[in-house]
Amino acid sequence: MTEIRLETPLDPGVATALRAGDRVRIYGDIYAARDAAHARMLELMERGEVLPLDLEGAVIYYVGPTPPRPGRVIGAAGPTTSSRMDPYVDALLSRGLRGMIGKGARSPEVLEALAHYGAVYFAATGGAGALLSRAIRSEDVVAWPELGPEALRRLGVEGFPAVVAADSHGGDLYTSGPERYRSRRPSA
């Protein structure tokens, strides 16, 4: 299967061309943010304040990286469970967020928001944080350093591997994958 090369920020046409199951490699800047950073972004938006990042075409990776080993840019950087960020998705997509990377299924509301805003949800392999960190070439804290691993970070990535888990056309790999598997199993 061919991998699709994606450059950030994601162009709307590129995002809507993706389909659940597509394998991608991401190049450019993505943002690392987990629960605490999402809550702070929402607070800023509710107060009408400026966010510390430009969301237009941005991709957020749900990750709280570990400290780097000597000679490394970053420590293990595996995805966290995405559903914890579901309450923040609509507000961020309405500001131009184009993609999210994490693990696990998303709520029906998030899937509807992906379709409405022409965005995409990528899955990264859980348990492979040390391997995924090899695609991260740079890292800097953008906001809230006091949050430690949950600070908002900009990550420069080269060839970050992911799979389109949910697309803007209603495709959801967390639903279609198990159905496809069950239909291919030999009957007993």
C-alpha cells in the first residue's frame, strides 16, 4: 500500500481528499497538546483572547512526551487516548484546526464535526512512542511550560507515520476495520 506524503499546515483540499485507511507520512510542524493544554486553549477562546498558535491548517498530536535521553530531541512520544479531547474538538475545528493525531475511537459528535469542517483524524501506533519519536526532528515549548509534559509544544516532524482513522466523508476505521475483519473470517 502506498503512503501519502502530507505537508503541514494541511490544505483543506488535501484533508478532504484523504480516506479512512490511507497511510500517511507527515512533514512540517505539528503541535503536541493534551488535556490541560486543550482546557487552556478553550479558556482563551471563551475570553476572546489570542491563541498561542495559528490553528489554520494545523495538526495537533495528543501526546505528552517523556524527557529526552542524551543526544535526542525528545523522549518517547506515543499517542494518548483521543476521546479525552473530544469536548474541545468542535471549538478548535471552527478556528481552522485541520487534523488530530491520537489513538482510539472518537465520539459521533467528533465524526460529525470532521465532516462539517473538512478535517481528518489520524491514528498513531500506541505503545511505539520510542519509535515515533525518531520522526521528531525539533521540539520547542510554545505555551504553558509549567504544565511539564502537557505544555503546548511545536514539533518539527519528518516522515511521521500515521493512518487516517476518520475522514471528512464519514469513514471511520474503528468501525469499518472490525466489520471487514468479521466478514473475512471463515465460518465455523
